[in-house]
Amino acid sequence: MIAIYARQSLDKKDSISIETQIELCKKEIGDEPYKEYVDRGYSGKNTNRPQFKAMMQDVENGVISKIIVYKLDRLSRSTLDFGELMDALSKHNVEFSSTREKFDTSTPIGKAMLNIIMVFAQLERETIQVRVQDNFRMRSAHGAYDAKAPYGYAKTKVMVHGKAVSTLKPDKAYSLMVKKIFEQYAYTSTSLGYLARTLNQQGIKSANGAAWDSCKLSKLLCNPIYVKADAEVYKYYRAKGMEITNDIDDFRGQYGCVTYGQWDRAKNKFAQLSGLTLSIGLHEGIIDAKTFLACQYKLADNTQINNTGRGKHSWLTGLLKCGCCGKAMKVMTYKDTATFRCSGAMNTGLCSDSPSIGMHEIEEAVEREIFAHVARHQELVVQKRKEEDNKAHNYKIAIAKLDDQIANLITALADGTELTMKYINGRISELQKQRDILTAELQQHKNATKQQGDIKQFHDIINLWPGMTIPQKHEIAMMLIRRVEIFCPDPNAGIGGMIYAYADCFP
């Protein structure tokens, strides 16, 4: 069967439609059976497209003999992806053709020409991407705001130099809530967690309709979109290493700011803002500069330790989940005491039945389960190895018997007649074929057994565990366990129960 693939990122007047692509491809087919694979609204910068994946699955299943596209860049604009695609098609003996570019993919020259075309296709894509980024930066530098409106604002249009550009206007209802959040955090001892719980208990939703948590609140509080930017705000962000497109005279305490660029997540986001650019926006700010800066200083004093996903206090970081709400369990330390608490209870206040358990207590419980799990697997591996050894032994016996039969027949050839020699040679040939088959199966069996790994590595886990560092234990735990859910009906009763979801890491 022939596959017709068509793709269109957006319905533009100057782009060829999906329907036209398919009709042009049909002219290349004739009366042969075909199937259409269509991806609407997907970019060609990668292959993460549903119909493309479905087509490649049919290729692997042997359903497709040829792929036809209107133009090569419909398939992919990435030279890397295209190269991998050509390798996959070659592996499954699938032909490829384009209605616009006529090349024979079976010849080296044809393949080279295809690669050249894809290089230029990728160059075009990257050029367009840079152009779009430059345009965004230019618009942002002039105060425009093209992204989704943040909490407390609504989108609107204003005329700038005779052109309509997107900006923001305060939403009366939600802007009052923004002021309340900033003032309560700035001028009281309220923590982010307590503030989140209060908002949730009052039934106040965040911008996406979800519950508030510490992360959502910190992002709102440190966003300069809200500040009525004055000279002090200018000095603050200049000291943080931000590039500022406006002069200090433009910071008049009326308009908010827009930023663009990417956060360097390896750095403390409240302490280091280099790499970002800030401009005075076209929208009015909601929060006065004094209140906004008070929040920034408080956030800086209460910054959390960067989460590397490897754990600093416990090797169970990232694995423990609350059995009541499903949120992550986090380590809380006070003096010399460390406990695991539900982040849903701390950050949102939406988990009232969550457990609070000593860190060392739960580490010991999970440690025992890991050792038991490894021991159980060791027993299974030993048993399986015995079975595999017996199977290999049977192969060797069968091959040895065939060798004996072949040797006897070869001996019989010396005393045979012309008639019997013909029979004996035929019989030897049959036995040799049987021997070749058994030899190949034995080799496959050896390769499969070898891939199962060495049982010694699992003994090493138990033997070396006491001397491992927290990161080393965390790496092992992440290999063996996907998650541990903790259920505790009585928060004061310790570990009431745990459910383990094991990773498929054992051979």
C-alpha cells in the first residue's frame, strides 16, 4: 500500500492546502491502493506529530511500500530527523518520492541531493525562527505584550505609530485580588504556604482555575508586569544584571514592565536575572513600587534550595507521594529533626488527612523493602539461570548426536556403492542443515542469556549500600522504584501503610 502524507502548519493564504497536496500526490499513484496521513496545525521542526507516527508504525508493520509527499519539507524540516527517516525507510525497503523534487532515492547521487535540499529546508526554518524572535524582541522593547494575559489583567489593543499592538489593561475584579496578595505578603509575616492555603479555603482560584500553591504565588509576586515602575525599580533590576531598554527617566511610577529572554534555571531566580531584558510596557501597573520591592526582598530572604531532583537531605526525594492527595512528600527540617510532609497540605491546604513521618523512619522502611525486592529477584534469576543452562546443555547434546551421525555416515562412504553414496551424501546434507539450525539457536540463546546481566550487580547493591552517599542511594532508588505512596489514616500513628510501584530495571 502507498502512503500519502500531507502537513500544514497554519492555514495561510500563501501556503498550499492539505487538499491540494493530496490531489497532487494522487496523480503519482494511478490505480494503486493508498492511505492518507494528515497532520493539520503541526510544525515540521520535529516528528512529534500523531499521523506521522501512525504512518511510521505502519512502515514498521510492513503495511506501506512507498511514501509520497507534495514536497520534502512537508515530511520534515530537520536534517537530523530526515536522515533518521531515510534510514528507517531503507531498513523496511520503503520507497520515497516527492511531487516537486524528482530524485531516485536508490542511488547515492539521489540521496545526496535529498540531503542538500533538507539542509536548505532547515536553514529556511531557522531563518524564519530567528526573524520571529527578533520581531518579538522588537515589539517587547517597545512595550507590547503578545503572550497570554497574566492574572489580574485582560488583553487589549492600542495604536502605536499607526499600528495596532497588543497590550494589557487591569481587570477590575482580579486586580483587587492581586493588590491584596502583594500587600498581605509584603507587610505581614504571612508565608507563601499560608497565603496559598488561605486563598484556597476562600475558594479563590488561580489564573488557570487551579488551586494556589507556593510556586504559583512566587511567580506572581516576582513578575514585574504588575509594578508601577519607578527609579527604584530601575536600580533594583539593573543591580540584578538585567538589560534594560529604557532610560531611567522613563520609569515614572505609572507603567508596568515586560520581560523577555529565558531564565537560567541553574541560578537562583531571585538573586540573578542576567540574560533577561526588561522594558517599560504600554500598560498601567497595579502595585506601587514600594510594595513590589518589599515582596522581592522577602522572597529573596526565603528562597528555597534549588531542587536538583537528586535529593540533599534524603535519597527518597522525588519518590514519595501522599496516598491521600497524590502530591509529593517533601523534607522539612527543624533543628536536628527531619520529617516528610505532604506538599499538598503545606502549599495548598487541600490535603487534610496527609501524614507527617520522620525521615529516617520511612528511609529504613523503604530500605528494607528494596533489600527484600532485590533478594526476591536474585532467587528468580538463579532459578532462571539454571533453566537456561539446562536448555543450553540440551542444545549441545543434540548437536553432539548429529555430529556422531554425520561421522558415521562419512565412514560409510568409504565402503559404499554409487547408489548408496548418493543416499549417504543426501542424508549428510540434511543432518548438516539440522546442525546449523541448532547451532544458530544455541548462539541466540547465549546472546539472550548474556544480555540478562550479571547477578553480582544485585548483590553489590546490598553489600555497598551502607557506604553509599545520598546521591548514590538516590540513583539506585530511582532505578528500582518509580514511586512510594504513603497512607496514614492517623497522622500521629507513624507509617500506616505504603504502596510501591517498582521500575522495570531488572533483567
